[in-house]
Amino acid sequence: MTWAACQGLLDTRMNALPGLDSARVAWPNEDFDAPADGVHYRVAFLPNRGWAPYGSGTYNRFAGNYQVSVYVPANSGTAALRTAVDAVCSHFDRLTLSGSVTLTTGTPVP
């Protein structure tokens, strides 16, 4: 497994978020104009070092963060924001992608 493969699996999962308009996602190093209305997302893939437990050299564990930041227009309240954050968290919560990538989620930070 490579970092590019991990990111590809996670990006694919993000694109599968129910009701997602992909034009509302800011992908790394791509042009993006934030919409004036509604929710939009910014994705960041932040890999960490991999390692082979117990010196086996056959099993590599890769740790890192796949951060999805959620934005709403200023002065629009928090209801849409919280709904979108809950949707992202439940969409990524503790699942296995491709039989080899297992996700765990952290606590959303305001």
C-alpha cells in the first residue's frame, strides 16, 4: 500500500458522501472558489511515517490524518454546520476500505 493509494481510497470515500455536490469540495492543490451559500468542504491528507511492527518487514502500518473541514457562510448559524459535520463523521466512522485500510475517527473540533 502506498500513500497515493491510501489517499485515493479516502478521496473516493469522500466523493461517496450522500448528497455531496463535488463542486463544493476544495481538493488539495486544485483551484476552488468557495460558494457564497451553503456548506462547502476542504480536504487535507496528512500522512505520517509507516512502520513494520515487530521487525517483520511484511506488515506495514501507516498512520496519518484525513481532515475534512466543513464551512458555512458567516452569520448563518450552526445548524447546517453541525448536520454536515455529523454526516462526514458517520460516513467515515470505523470502516474498512479495500480490505486493507481501516479508519478510525477522532472527535470533531469546532
